[in-house]
Amino acid sequence: MLVASPAVLPARAQSNSGPASVADLAEGLLDAVVNISTSQNVDSGRTQPQMRAPDGSPFQDFFDEFFQDRGGEGPLNRKVSSLGSGFVIDAEEGIIVTNNHVIEGADDIEINFADGSKLKAELVGADTKTDLAVLKVTPVKPLTEVPLGNSDTMRIGDWVMAIGNPFGLGGTVTVGIISARGRDINSGPYDNFIQTDAAINRGNSGGPLFNMNGEVIGINTAIISPSGGSIGIGFAVPTELALNVINQLREFGETRRGWLGVRIQPVTDDIAESLGMADAKGALVAGVIRGGPVDDGSIEAGDVIIRFDGRDVDEMRDLPRVVAESPVGKAVDVVVIRKGVEQTVKVTLGRLEDSDEHASAEDGTDDGGGAVDAPETVSVLGMTVAELTDEGRQEFSIAEDVAGVVITAVDPDSAAAEKRIEPGDVIVEIAQETVSTPQDVADRIDALRQDGRRNALLMLAGPTGELRFVTVRMD
């Protein structure tokens, strides 16, 4: 048999050949990866009829005894079981990390170790937004733990190893590479997944993704698969995102995320051009939550946030993640572009869990404008706009705190219609200048045309006051 010697391979072939074996690496890690078995009692909502044998049947006693033990008539309760994976990060304290969806709703959680031993686990805390959970067992003998590594240092093409319990088969090792980073699969507000082609199947959820130093750099969470089996597209929560969540769950039993108190939307090429920005980057502030951390004028609607606490905000989805990772009450510098000028503002973060309370308590303070019997109308950019009167508020169910110029009609073939602008929307600003009359709208559009602008940036308010920015072509 001929065997190729690594010494005679070209240097490039050696660098691309991958690890010859991961046996030594896997051997030291398998004992730290566990199988998680959960059960949950579920009321099916159906009733079980009392079955009876015919009178005088020789099976009468059997039927009576069998169904009496099951309570006779009444609701049917089913015990639903599920399997997943996890890994020990603190052997002394018995701390295990897994996915939230592995243990969600479980009445009973059992940890099965590689040596066949089993322990009951209690839930320390879980986070639905990142799909992470922390469990605790009481060790009866020394456990094996694995360290958390730095996922920031991982590059596309780096070798990784996944260990888990696919389909309940027990410790299974697969190897692949990092296929992509920063994946958004629309599973939550902080999606920033590592994509790998290492085989991940059902039952791998919650298991670790290791680098070649034996450090956990991801928690395997999801796959894309029409069949339910691996097709080489798996996703793991990076440790850069998971570490802070795990620490907070261990310390508080819950997450305590920072909150800025703004509504945001992407900066498109059209919006960037309308704002005079060279590149489409950052997060456009569409509104400020009343009573929130920045409801002091430090950040305004129309600002574009491009840097937060020293971290660049390249895309809109970057901002919620970096804010959430920041401590509650921390004072941070936020760099914004406001009316074409870059400036830095200092803000103190609130707590995300308070956001719903403030959002639901929002009430308007702006003047709604005067009412006239025959509102002036102007046609511009395929829209008919009019002064916002009491009659207009009633016709379009516009809240009293909404101020601006109401759109009463939209040409279905216009650029405005393409951007889904509808009658009842209210124009609050054009190119970051407030408008209060139809003539203001016409004048701002004329001024933009004279400046050579191709698009008009409109701040629109819906009937309930929620703001959004839309760019409309002016050609």
C-alpha cells in the first residue's frame, strides 16, 4: 500500500489539508458534553371514554382493572419528552449551558453523562432572545468542564469541532469549518450566528462548538434542513454574545440588558443620499420613546447613530446588540450624524425590561395644529396633502398628539405609492425640516430640487403617531 508522506507535499497543500486527526482533542472533551432529557405533562384537551366489556364477558375483570387505573373518563394527559445537548462550564458548581428551547416548559430535567451516570438538574435561568439556558446539578463525583474561548478571533475557514447527542445516540463528534460569521436568520433581535458545515442534527441543540484548542467558541442552536437532517448549514451562538448572558443568568437568574429608548430603521442608499452621507451605514432614529433614557433631547428623531460606546454601528441590527450587551446605568458616548454634522452625545442607559412600560405609557405633547373649515391642499410627488384639521383626524383616525401635514390621496402610479405611503399618513418633516402646512411641503420639495437632490427624505407619522422615514424619488 502506498502512503503519501507529508514531507513531500507542497507547502500550500499542507496548509490546506486540515487536521490529520482530532482524536486526542475529542478524547479530552467528550466527558464534558452531556445529554439533556426533559419531560413535560401536557393536557391534550381530549377526554377518555370509559371502555366496558359486554356483560358476562370473561374479560370483564380485565377491562375494569385496566381502565380503573387510568381514572376512567376525564382529560387525557400526555407526557412529552425531548432530547438535547449541553456542556459543563463549572465542574465544582455543577453549571451546565444549553439552549432555552431544549428545556423550555419542562417539568423534569435529567442530565445524562458520558459515563452513564444521571443527575437531576434545576433551571438557574433562561433567555429567550438568545435561546440560552443555564442549569445546575449537584455533583456526586468530579465532573469535567470545558473553557469558553474567544469567538472574535475565529475566521472564516477555521476548523471547528461539534460534539453533541444527535437523535439521542450519545456523544458524537463532527468536524468542519466556519462557513460564515455574523449570520442573521431572523430568530431573534440579537442574531449574530456562526455558520458551520460541521454536521449538526436534531439533538445537537445546546451542544458546544470547539476551536482546535478545545475551547468553546459557539453553542449549536439551529440548522437549515428540508429533511430535518444535516445538509451542512448549521448555526451556533458565538461566545462573544453568550458569555455576558451566561454570567447574568448565573448571577441574577435573568438578563439585565441596556436600553437606549429609540425606534430605529435601516439607512438605505436613498436615505444616505438624502442626508448627504457618503455611505449607507448606521441606524436611523425614527423616534424616541417618551420617558426613556434619551428623552432629554440628547438623541433626536432623524439622527443616524454610527458609533456606540467606541463600537462602530455599520448596520441597523448592530445597534440593539451592542446596547443590550452594555451594563444598565452605564454612561456611554454615542456618535451621531445630525443634519449632516457628526457629533458626540453622552447618554446613560436604562434597562430593556422597562421598555414595554414606557412604550405603553407614551402620550403626545405636540400641538396638533389648528382646525379650519376648508383645508388648503397641494399636490406634490404624487400625493395630495392638506392641513391637519379636526375633520381630518376624525376621517383617518389620527391621534391628537400627531402634528404635521396629512396625506389625503396617493396616485397609485407614483413613486410615493411604491414606498407604500397611504392616505392618513402624516408628513412631519422633509429633509429634517419640520412642516406644518401644505405650502411648507411644496416649498421644501422645490428647495431640494434646486439643490440638485434626487430624493426627498420624509418623516412620516402613522395614525397612532409611530414614526418612520421614507425616501421618495423627485424625478
